[in-house]
Amino acid sequence: MFGVALTLDEYEFNALDMLAARAEEPLAFELIYTAVWSEGTCSRDAAKLAIDNLLKQVTEVGRGFMWIEYQADAGYIFRTRWSHNLSTAHAQG
């Protein structure tokens, strides 16, 4: 299950690092784009494709242990089974 490599470029890795550092917190595309592609190295459309590729890879490799969700009204959210279950339990508490 684990030990499967993700094929990420430097920018996708930096976006994943940013999302994982703020797990369970929604991050808007513009915030990620500005932080990761701040030097204008990539168009917004290409950056969106890169983030969508990241979402797909993490979700496939994570197999229910980690994934990235996209919520139109909030942004991208990195989740793990453990943190998601903990936040759900606190919300119900």
C-alpha cells in the first residue's frame, strides 16, 4: 500500500507540502498559486492542471489514508484518515 512513489515536479511538491502543513484547512487556489508559482513561472491554467494532477495522484496512492478534496466554496483541503476522523469526532462532541 505505502511505498508507492508520487511523480511530482518541484511545484507540485511545494503545493503538496503547503497543503499537508495545513491539513484539514481549506486553501484557496489563489493562495497556493501565489505561494508556489510566485515568480510567474506558470499560467493559472497550467497551475490548476498541476494541482488537479496532484489531487489525483495523492488520492490514488493514498487509498483512503490521505487525499485532497476540492470544495468550490473553500478551496483545496489535504486530509488524512486520522485527522479527518478526529475533526469529525470533535465536531460531533
